[in-house]
Amino acid sequence: MNFAVIGAGAWGTAFAIHLSRLGHTVTLVPRRFEQALALASTRENADYLPGLKLPSSVQVGHELTPVLMEAEVVLLACPSQALRETCERIRDNLGLATQLKLIISLAKGLELGTHLRPSEVITAVLPNHAAGSLTGPTNAAEAARGRPSAMVLASAKTIEALTEVQAALSGPTLRVYTSHDVAGIEFGGCLKNVYAIAAGCCDGLKLGDNAKAALLTRALAEMVRVGVALGAKADTFYGLSGFGDLVVTCSGTWSRNRTFGQHLGEGAKAADLIAASKSVVEGYRTTDSFAGLCKERGIDAPILAETYRILYEGRAPAEALAALMSRELKRE
């Protein structure tokens, strides 16, 4: 198949490498012209995925019109807060795109203000095209190196292309499942970043394995409660995009969200960390979005609420932990 990967961060680059390994036609499209030039000349994404060479078969583009003209599937590998602008750029360059079957988001975050999920943003901007999401417990560098992984692909519409794209994405090192619970897989992919920050705070405070295990167990219960209240299916959160992504993001040393939380637990301030970060910490803005959404809908989410207070109200992680431990006792 012909794939266009829009966005050349770590995950976009990794997916371009993966698709090329499977023999597909792949064009990687960075946001900045300077990055496109650097990738084309050095064949390495030194900023986001250093040490891994981009295969010669991966084309590097910048102008969207010719790329979209040939694409059958578009993968949007941009941060959630840049998704709408990216979709608007695509919309303005779709005139000659006649082969396009599916537009897939790789983002894991809600849009600030609207609280829309990634596939909902795509549909809002590009209503005439099928939208989907691809998510799961994956680390970009491991996927690029061909280490075994599994993900889940979902689309709100029952479209023939879903199973075709599933087969195209899958191979010896990546197994892709399908789902029609788009809300569930997207909420799971978003919420796990919030709880990864909380898990990182546990690491930074050196609370030990017992505390982290308890946190993750209650985080999963909270994830299910929040997701179901927002219209998702409970079973989805026990799969790859829920439990699976929660485990890997809360334990991986590579996880930006967990590392961010660890620095908070060690005494750093959220605003200072965000200002100094080269990469996007999705959980930071996602916590803000979900806190607003839960408040609007009257959803009880104490771990999320305390994480919000740490990030936006300056609450010390140790104080947040004390607040959670002193809540009224109840049945599991």
C-alpha cells in the first residue's frame, strides 16, 4: 500500500521505518522544511530517533499535495494539540487525492477546549473521509528496531478498508488488532499518560513497589470508570490500549510522561520542565482536558484530580499522595 506519514517525530519516523520494512511505499512528511532537508541528506532523525537509519526506500517529502495524490492511507504522527492544524493543512491539499481510504491518528490526547478525541478532530475537519486511531503499548525506538509489538486499530465507521489496513500494518514484528470502540481505545491511550505522570511521581518520591502497584491498580479502575461514563466500553480498557499501554508507559524508563512525573516527585516544577522539554509530554495537557471534562460531567476521578493539582496548582506530590491515602475507606 501507499502510506503518507505526516509528522516526523520519534513515532512518525519509527512507523515509516516499520512500513518500509514490510515493503510498502512510504513518504515521511516533516512539519518543518529544514527537518525534511536534514532527514533527506543524513537519513537519520538525530533529534527524535538518533542512531537509527531511515531506509533509502522511505521518501522524504514536504509539499502535501503530491504526497496525498498517491496516498491510500495517511498516518497522522503529530501531537494532539497540533492535530487540527495538521488536518486543516491536509484539507487544503486534498484536491487530487483520489486513492485515500483511511486517515489514522497516532496521537494520544484530547484537544484543549473542545475535549474532542483525535478521530473526532479528524472528522470535524475532514468529514468526507474515514477516520481511525492506532494505539497500544509501543515504544518508538523498539518498533523501529523491529522488536515484537501489538497495537489496536479502530474506526467508528464499518469500512472495508479497516481489515485491509490491519493486514498492511501487521508483520513479523507488529500484530495489529481491530476494534469499533474508537472512544475506548482513544480514551485509554489518553488517560494512561495522566497516570504515567502519577506513577513517575511515585518513582521520584521513592515510594517503592507496593505504592506503585496500588496506584496502577486503582488507576485502571479509574480509567474504566471515566471511560464508561464518557461512552466507551469497559472491556476495551482491559486490552492493549488500556491496561497494556498503562503498564508500559508507567514502567518504561523511556516514557516521557513517567520521567516527567519522576522529576516532579524529585521536586521540580511542572512549568519549568515543560519549558525545557524538546519533546511533547502529552499527559500534561491531557490532564487539563480530562479534569475539565470530568468536572463538566460530574465524574469522580481522584487520581486524575490530584495529578491536575500537582501540574496546575502547585501541589506537592507528597501532599497529593496523603490526600489519596486519607480518602474514605470503601469496598474494592
